[in-house]
Amino acid sequence: MSTAFYRPTDTLEAISLLGRFGKRAIIVNGGTDIVIEISKGRLTPEAIISISDIQELHEISHQNGYIRIGGSATYYEMMENPLLNHFSGMIEAISQVGSPAIRQVATLAGNICTAAPAPDGCTMAMGLDAVVVLAGPSGERLLPLSQMLLGRGKTAREEHELLTAILLPISKKNCAYLRLARRRAQDIAKVMVGVSLELQDGVCKDAVISLGALNAVPCRAYSLEKLLKNNRIEEGIARVEEIFPQEAKPRPSPFREYKEQVLPTMIGRTLRKAAERWGTNEPENSILP
């Protein structure tokens, strides 16, 4: 069976193609993950739909209290955009993705839709309480990223839908990201932690903690978030460092014991990093409220 290749130039055309082919089509932008699966024969699509030419999906803008990142915006475009300079944790995360050449074509939307266990960008986006925008024939729907990932390689995106944007709440811009890997560059991490904090007079008013490289897909540590809220941040972090989060369920591997030992400390370090940035995380000539 031959595979047809399509390169739509607008969102409506892409959605129309998805409606036509459904599960028999795959969506690519940079294709850094999908192309490998096709070359190994794990995927045999009837149609490949490239969305890299849809210019509206490359846009990054400030809208109604969110930073909207288009579904085709590459990591390079994100790193170069001044709006994202406010999100130090996101820049830290995506700067770890692959190599400079990979970051020229890889996207956060692709990182999310692949639904892999250890995605840097997706893990940090979940730590920002991000929301995804899914567009289909009947219009758009919004879905928290924490509800998007259903399992390894599985998402809540319907076969006729296109992930057109990721929304990052500006209120979560005080954030940090840490990872542990055997090498500093171009290596899949063994533990990933992304956090965002909202503080008032040293008291934690809100906290979001995401964990990657542990479960089948990144997850929220809701139990730890509850421990932090409405407590002084120093006391909350001290409590968190003594607890292994119930949501983290490391998969069987030679690194499982190591992950269990280092995770609480990693979470504490990431939280301290975000707390230290509170009130000082504004780039020069800030363009956000």
C-alpha cells in the first residue's frame, strides 16, 4: 500500500484531511519521533499530513492571560520568542531536547501527542498547568494537559482533531525545571521535575508539580501540591522532601531503585529553584503584566 503525502496551508484543510482519513493518517511537523516509527515499520499510514506550512500554527502570542503556542511552533521558535523568556522553566526544559538541529524542527505539540514517558517539553508544560486546544469539524475544545495523556502513545485527541495550540497560564510563569541523566546533552533523562509556584509573603498560594520519566507518561503530583498550599514555602518543601509521591509509579527497570531514592530530593531542589525566582523572574523590559 502506498502512502499519500499532504502539505495543507491552513487549519481547515488539515482538519478536512483528518476527517477523510481518520486513524489511517498521521500528523507530522518535524517528524522527529514519527519518522523513526515509520522507518522501522511500526507505523504504516495511508496518509501523512504535514502541518509545517500552516503559518498561523507557528504563532506565539499573549491572549487573555495565557501565552498561546501554535501547534507548529518549533522549539527554536519558542526559545527565540521574548514572551517565553518569562517562563524560565520552559526554556530550561526545551533547551535539553535533542540537539540544536532537532530543536529547529521539533515541536511542543509533537512532544505532547507522542505521549512518551520522558518528554522534557511536555513535562514542564504540565508543571505550568497547560491547556491544549483541539480543533475538529465541530469547532475547538480545551483540555487540561493533565487529562490529555492517557498512556504511552495514547492521548485524548480524537482521530479527526488537530492540536492547534498549547496555552500556558501567565500566572504560572514563576517556574523551574530539573532533570537527571547520564549525560548533559542528547540523553533521555531518568527523572524529570517541572514546577510552578505562586507565593504571597512567603506562603504558597498555589503549586503545580509534574513528574516525567517515571510513569508511562508524565503525571501531576497532586498529593505534594496539597502539602504545599497555604503553608510557608520553606516548611512545605521540607515536608515534600521526606515523601515519595503516591502518583509516581516507576516502571520496572535497572534504574527503578535509583529513581525512588533521588526523586524527593529532586522535587525539593526544583521547588527551591522556583521559590528563589519569585519576584525576580522578570526579564528586562518585561512585556507581560
